[in-house]
Amino acid sequence: MKKYALILAVKMAWIPFVLSAQSADTLWTANVLGRNFSIPTAFSASDSLAQTTQSAGEYLVRDPRIAIRQYVPGSVSTVSLGGANSEQTRILWGGIDISSGASGVLDLSLVPAAMISQSSIVGGVNSSSFDVSGIGSSILLENAADGKDQFYSAFSFSSIENTGVSVANGGSFGSTSYSSKIQVNRNLNNYSYQMGPYSGTMEGASNSALNFLQRFQGDLGTYTWTTDLWYTESEKLSRGSIITPVNISYLDDKSLRIKLGLKSKSGSDFQLYSGNESQSYTDTNAALSVLDTNLYMQWTGYYGYTDSLNKLTVRANYYTAGGSSRDAKMLVPKLGYERLSGNWKVKLNTTVFRSTPLLSITTTRNLQLLGTKGYLSLGNSFRLPTLNEMYWQPGGNPELVPERGIGAKWLVQKTKGAYQLMFTTDQFLIDHLIQWVPTVNGNWSPINYKSVYTGSGTARISRVNKFSSLSWAYTLNTSRVLNSENPGDPSIGKSLIYRPLSQSAFLYEQKLKAMVFQMRAYQIGLRHTLRDNSASGILPLERWVDVSLSASPWKGVRSMLTLHNVTNASRAQFQYYPLPGRYISIQLSINSIP
Amino acid sequence: MKKNLLGIIIFAALFASCEKNTTTEPKTLPYSKAKLVLNEGPFGSGSGSLSAVFADSTVHEAFALENGFPVGNILQDGLTVDSLLYLATNVSSQIHCLSRGTLKHKWSTSVASPRSMAVVGQKLYVSNWTNPYLKVIDINGGALLDSILVHGLSGAIAIKNNALIVALDGGFSNDHRLAIVDTDLGGVDTLSVGDKPNSFVIDGDELYILCEGYSDWSGTGSTAGSIWRVDLLDLTSSKLAEGSDANEHGSGLSRDSDGTFYFLNGTYESSVVKWNNGEAWPTNNYINATAYGLSMIEDTLYVHDAKDYASNGTVMVYDNAGNLIDSLVTGVIPRKTIK
């Protein structure tokens, strides 16, 4: 080892805060088509209890379109879907892109699962309609206050000593509605592992996180005003892989996000967002002792005007990144237009990057054929280089140009009685893909290096009736490196790394006399970790099953007992970082609304 | 009669199960003629590997194949001593002892961040980037025998008689010294040379040192690489050549039987240069390459190309006239080839 791999400080976060969902006892298959172009995730009523104490990183495993990468439960979790990588998968909060302008990602282990709804996942080219570099996909987070008096306390405990506590309440005073939620997660990750010839007990991989969300909402004449506050604090220990000695690295992270909004009944929408994040990282792995701090700020001003036919948006984003490894700032103005009616709906987004205008256009046509509904979207998009990529010391490359993509998305859906069948596919060609490469003086530096193709197709069938729910979704992913700045690049013609070749999720839920039984079966396909796809870097196919029983023993009390990974399957998302085998968790909530 | 027949059958069966006792020549051990390429592996996640190169084939992942477990993260160095092979894994912080001929594992011991190794007598000396001590290991069982204070983070090691010459390269920082360790008496002297000494060639009583020069990532403190000579009789040092630019660095010093020196003109993505004593720092490429490591075995150059550091690498084999004679696919980040 001559040089350490570049350490990217990564961070990563929607759901209408709808307590009434907890009382639902049937599978949600809300069919949400329309402007968001989100494709619903098959969440169940049992899942709503898990949602009260889990992070988004744990919760989104249920959706086979999503690839979550984490070392151990609660560690830094990055997400990608639709063939896009983590930087190309954007996280939005109330319409504001909050993916880090420094690193380009958001740590989903620091996002409460309660911010995720069935409508949160927007895959494919349509994500470019949301403020951004939506080259691949978007995850929409939300925190609502509907004014209803509601309260819950929720607890979770597991046999691997991972715990979660959350308290939430909502209501109104005068004409003001409010909601607040505090969630604390503490994962000791005390589990045994068996990985090939290695066995032992995981140590040095604990983490904790605190999330506080507060929203106020009210009317002011013809305007509705909102204020949102989101505070996060976390500590994570990382021990390295199981074939290295336990050398603890430590990541401390604090962030404060504030959003103010004013929306008129006539269609004007103003928002002001401020995000401030500080991280400190200490790595004592072997010979390397790295101390790194990251100070990141984002200011966003937004104005939108919507009438029956059109939507116009103006955004100004100002990013700063400071700390020990960079000192940079960037102003990114954006103008967007969306045509809301007509056979072909059009969205335009334009921005200026280093004096160069960039334009993305997405057009969508609704389809209806032989009783099936669907749509086809075509468009182009781009991902701006991050401040780390441009200004990291040493090695940052201020000459980087944005990644550019053209994409197509197709969806069809058919509902007949209790059955629904859905098929969707996303295809992308991405050029100027940014990759870090070594240079002759020993520094690693990012360059616009590759052209790639990514494709993803998901089929889902579901059946819901009064007593049971069934859903099976299967995703196939394809990717290829088409070209490279280096003609001898060994990755040309190969799959991109860490893209599962397939993913599948099966859900069966049965309402029994006094409780609900749920079984979830998962499959994640083979993943390559080496760019030339050589066999030594393969993470093999994994299958695992979770079963749970939930009940409401008293009015206002809900409980769930889950046996995770029933078959004790060996699992890992990075080589030599085993995930837990079989373990038990208990969840309990006390609600004001049964 | 029936009992006698049964006894005969049993008696015959016992003898039939005996093998004919013959004396045969010992078979050639499977890996004894192979050269071994040390592949670091991807940093952090994954494992290094050993590629065993034969005349007409290569066995990849030879360590894992023979032992059923990976060698560890960042295979840093390998040393063959008689019938044994010692491997140092830097991030996994292990020293493995194997049979050189079969690559079967014998013992492992923990040493934090090992870099290089040398054997004197029954002791294995291991340098490291964690603390200013040289670790002393029993070659027969791996027990830690001693720690020798060498006054700095240590890298390359050379042996002259029973003395060790240890490069104090500063790890990720800078240093410009050698430690001379008397293994008999335990005394340690230090000697100043250029910034970040990283490789040696011994010629009689003279030691040639290639100093990498310091790469200051965060400022303007970079220094150029240099070549030094040390008289091992009186421990005096002299600088023979130095790069004219602070961005000129060097690594992997080797020498052929004609006395010509070869090294890489950097630490990443480097070309091979040639140098003779009395010349200035070489600026012309002898072999154009994008190399990460260089080895020389019996006047044959092994140029290690790590490609994109996330794929299998390649070792190009050249004769000392610069002619390409072979190209081998190896594991991830090939670092060094040993006999």
C-alpha cells in the first residue's frame, strides 16, 4: 500500500407524516401516476410499524429497485437505483435537492424511514424534473403536518443489540398545525458471523444517530406558510473488514437543515432552504492516521408558479465546502419549465455551470392500450461535478465537465380486480462519467473518463384482498462500459461495479384472527466489485427471508415480533464485511390513533 | 477346512492392501519453479493475492487455492528463504509463513502494518509504518522475540553480513535516514541520505540507495528523488545523482549483472529508466510504461502495471536490452515479483 484510497466523506434522507397509515391493515398499492412519476413501493401495514424506528437505509431494502450499500447495519448507507450510481441518485426534501454538494451523496442511515412514502421513489429520466442533476433517479422525502391530534411512542429492540426509540406528535393550535418527531437509533451490531473460513463476533462496528424533525404550517391570508427544521447528529465506528485487525475509524456528523415556505392559492410558491453539515473523520487503520473535517453549507432559494397548464421554477443554489481537504464555493442557478397538459408533457431545466449553459429536456406521453395504462418518457439530463471532485486537496480537478445522460423510461400497468401487474424499464447512456484515477505524482484525481450504458427493468405482480396481500417484484439490471479515455481500460465491455445483476422482493401478508403474519423473501443477485469483473471480486447471489407477527393487544398498542434472516444466510455488501445472520427484533408502539 | 480357507483369505487381503515399498526420487514440488507475483489487492475491501507464474501458465489466487483462506488485505512483501516463503500483508497486519514449494500455510503472526522483511540466522526482521521499531520474529514458529528501536518508521531492508540496512522512509510523512542494525550486538546507527529512501542494491562493500523524494500533497514542500551511495566499511554517504525538478521521483531500484541500474521514474503510472554510476538523474524513458512496481530477477525486468487499481493487473517481462518477452495477467495491483 503506497497511498490510501481517497476518503470521501459521505452523508446521506420522505413521507407524509401520516399516522393514520399505521391503522391500515391492508397492503398499500396506491397507484400514483402523474407529475411525480413515482412508482409505488409495496409497503405493508406491518411495515408502517417498522417505519417508526428504522432509518431509510434499512427500510428501503423492501423495494427491489433500490440497491443499498452499507458495511454493517447503521453504517454509512448510500443508495442507487435504476442503474444510476449514488451520486446520480438524488435525495430531495420537499422539492429541494439536499444531496451533499461536497460529496454528491446523502447517507440514508441518517434519514428517518418516516420520511419515506410509497411515492418517494422516482426512477429514471423523469427525476431530472426535480431541481437537479437527476441523471438517474430521485428519492423524495417529506415531512407533513396535517393538523390532526396524534401521538406515538415507538420502541425497537433486537438480539444483536440494535435499538430504536422514537416519539412523535402532531396537532394544531389556532390556525397553526404542527408535527414533530424525535428518533434515536443505537446499533451495537453484536452478532456472530461465519464467512468462509472466518468466524467470530463483530466488534468495533457500532453507531448511533439522533434525528429531530419539526414542522409548523398555517394560513396567512391567501398564503400557506411552512417552517421545517431537521437536525441530525451521529457517531459511527468502523473496524475495517474481518480480515484486518480491529483498527477503529470514527465518523462524527452533525447537520441542521431549515426550510421556510410560502405558498399562495394563486399558484406562487416560495421556499428558502439552509443546510449546514459538519463532519470529522479519524482513521487509524494500520499505518494511516487521517484526520479530516468537512464543513458543508447549502443555501437554496426557490420560486415556483403553477397554473392549470404550466409550471415555472427558478432556483438559486449556493454551496460551500470547507474543512481540511477543500475550500470552495459554487453558485448554481436553475430555471425550469413544465408543460402540464397535452399528449406530450414537456419539462425543461436549464442551469449555468462555469459560464456554460446546460439544458435538460424530458418529454412524457401517457399511454393507454388494451386496458393497460402507462407512459413513455424520453429525455436528457446531467450531473454537475461535486465540490470534492473539483477542489479536493490534493488532486481535485476544476476542469471537470458535467456527466451527461440521455434516457428512456417506459411503464405499463394493468389492474383487474384484486390483481395488478406493472412493468417498467429505465435505459441510460451516460457520457463523461467521472472517475478518480492515479496520476504520475501519486495523487489521485477525477477525470471525465468513461461512457456507459445502464438499464434496469422491473416487473411486479400483486394481489390484495380483505384478508391477505401478495406481491412479487423482480428487477434485472444491466450495465456496460462502452468507452474510456484509456483505450487499454480493462473495464471496457464490462459491467459497472456494485450493480446487482438482479433483485427480487416477495411479500406475503395474511390477516389472522388476532394478528397479522408477514413473510418477506429477498434476493440480491451477483455483484462485481472489480472493474474488469474478475471472479476474485464477485459478491455472490444472496437470498434471505424475514417473517413477522404483528398484533394489537390493546387499543392504541401495536407490537411486532420479527425473525430476520430465518435461514441464517451469509450476507455482505462489501467483501469481508458480513451482515447479520439470523436474529430477532421486537417493535412496540403506543399510538393515540389505533 | 472352512476356517483355514477364511484365514488364508484374510491373510491375503492384509497383504494385498500393502503398497509396494520402493524408494523414489522426491517429486518436484508444484510451485518450486514458479515465480510469484505479489498482488496487493484493493485497499480496505477484498484481499491481496499471489499469482504463481510458470513457463506456460499462471495460477491465480495460489495462496487461497492451497490454503482455503485469503492472504489478507494489501500483500506488501514476500521473501523466500531456503524452503520457506514469508508474506507480509500490510493492512491485515499479518506475517504468513508458507512452504515455498507447495504454498501450504505453516504459521501466521500479527505485526502491525508490516512493510519489508529480512532473515538473518533464525530470525525474521520486519519493518513497519506504525512504530519506530523493527520486529524480530522466530522463523520457525512466528513467535515475537524482540523489538529493535530504529528511531523511525521503516521500509526497505537490505542485509550485509549480519547487519541490516533499514530505510527510514517516514511512512506517509518524510524522513531521510538509514538505520544500520548490528544483529549480533543489537546496536543501531543512523545515517542521512536523501528524502524517503525506498530501495537498495548492494555491490560488495557499497550500498546504492534510491531515494524517492517527498511528495507534498498539500503544499510546496516536495523534493526531488536522488541516488546515494554508502560505504559500508566506514558508513559514509554521498549523493550521486538528483532530479532537477521536485516532481521527479523514483522507486524500485534494481541492477543487472553488467552493473546498470534500473528504476521507475515515479511511484504511480511510471516508466522504467536506466542509470549508470557517474551519470546524471535519468530523464529519458528506457521502457515506456504506466508501472506501479519494478523487479529484476536474473537480468530480467518485471514491470508491474496496476491498470485502474480496481481490476486485474499486468506484468510485462523485458530482457535487459529492453525487449518485451512476455506479458502476464495477474491479480489486482501487482506490486513485486519474487523467485
